[in-house]
Amino acid sequence: MTVDLFSLDGKVAAITGATRGIGRSMAIALAEAGSDIALLQRSKEFLGVKEEIERLGRKCFIVNCDLENASEVSEAISSVVAYFGKLDILVNNAGIQRRSPAVDFAEEDWDAVMNVNLKTVWLLCQQAGRQMLKQGSGKIINMASLLSYQGGITVPAYAAAKGGVAQLTKALSNEWAAKGVNVNGIVPGYIATDMNEALINDETRSRQIIERIPAGRWGQANDFKGAVVFLASDASAYIHGHLLAVDGGWLGR
Ligand SMILES: NC(=O)c1ccc[n+]([C@@H]2O[C@H](COP(=O)([O-])OP(=O)(O)OC[C@H]3O[C@@H](n4cnc5c(N)ncnc54)[C@H](OP(=O)(O)O)[C@@H]3O)[C@@H](O)[C@H]2O)c1
């Protein structure tokens, strides 16, 4: 049955940044589709999403790591594999934003954005790739951005990092596609999450953004449920190195 192509029964997925926002919705979607979940999160106290996943009847394992620090992710994927015995899906979702005119942009902000949004994405891809190549199968999904294509204004580190995520996705796909590993990306448009709180609260800017979006509304975190299950499942078996826009039509305009 075609619908079975979307099932994630018996799969194991690891996801970063699922405490809230888009990542939370995607973690719940993966669990609803049948996958057990490893949450790579920095908070040791926050168990809310773990409990939601367990209420769905899935197993959930938390790996504590701060993605700003490369040394904290060095054992992340091996911990997941030690716990579940394998890794089928990796979603590199976590991301941060820092805004400042380029001439004043602080070096520590540059490092923070590059570490969370690109360096640890690469390290987790590499670790997951090693495991998935051994298994002969796997799905890696990286969160890109409209700023993988456009430069933005006053967000030089974010644009550089998200441009890098798009290129990394294609580079890894080229190496791993013939070995059973799909590497793809998702490109969110303007999504109503904590990351955009300031923009949403600025009535003029928010209205201008909505007018520019063909769908006529901000995206919601739940708009990512279908896209992530699709890219994590057999339904996308022949899709490699693709960046799937979930943007209400923004890029087409
Ligand atoms: N929202 C948009 O319009 C939009 C547009 C384009 C692309 N994106 C991308 O989509 C992804 C999700 O965005 P979102 O809007 O859902 O973000 P969000 O609501 O701000 O949530 C960010 C997530 O990343 C985690 N995170 C941040 N820094 C971390 C660190 N050092 N270590 C571990 N976890 C960390 C946060 O965990 P804590 O709870 O611990 O802080 C949180 O779970 C990001 O990659 C973002 O760049 C979003």
C-alpha cells in the first residue's frame, strides 16, 4: 500500500533542538509515524517532549549536549546507537540567530552561530554517516533556510552558516546516495516560533512579510510534520541532495 511508504515503524530517529518550535513538532511527527526518538538537547531538566513521545507509545532517550561545543557532541551518535542498537534517521534542526550590522558583529556571536548552525551539524552528519554507511541505510535531514539562498540583512553569520548547510547537504548526498543514505534538507520560510518573536511583534514588518508570502500567512511549526516524515521515510527513497521548501510559496515569488 502506498500509505505504508510513509510508515516509520521500528525506526530510530535522533533530532536536535526539539525542546520547542519546529523541532518539537517534527519529533512528535516522527514518533506518531512510528519511530523511537533520541532527543539531543542541552537541558537536563526539561522532560516535556520526552513525556509526549512516551505517551504515544514510543521509546525516548535524551542525550545531553550543548551544540555550541564540538566536544559535547563527540559521543552523541554513539550514545544513541549504544541505547537503541542503530540509527535510521538524523534531523539536524537546532539553530540560533544573532542580529547586528556587519561592521559591529561580535566575533563570539559569529562563533556561536557557526558552531550551532554549521559545525556541529557537520559533526553529527559525519558520525551518523559512519553508522548509516555500515548499516547500508539511513536518512539525514538538515534544516536550511531562505538564507541558504539570500543574504539577508544584519545576519551575516546566519546566512553564511545556512548557505553552508545547503552545500554540505549536497556534498554528503553526492558521496552517500549510492550507499543507501539519503541526505536532504528542509527550507523553512517565515515560521511563527520563538526565533521570530521580535518580527512577529513588529506589526508593520509582520504585515509586510505576510503580504509577500503567497499563502498569506506565517508558517506554523506543525507545517513541518508532513515534510519531515516524507524525507525520513521510504516515500523519499530516490530523493537525494534536495532542499524542500516549506515556505508558503515565498521562494517561488
Ligand atoms: N522560525 C523560522 O522562521 C525559521 C526560518 C528558517 C530556518 N529556521 C531553522 O529551523 C530550525 C528550527 O527553528 P525554530 O524557529 O524552531 O527555532 P527555536 O524555536 O528558536 O528553537 C531552537 C531550538 O534549538 C535549540 N538550541 C539552540 N541552541 C542550542 C544549543 N547550543 N545546544 C542545543 N540546542 C540548542 C533550542 O534548545 P533550547 O530550548 O535549549 O534553547 C531549541 O530547541 C533552526 O535551524 C532555524 O535556523 C527557522
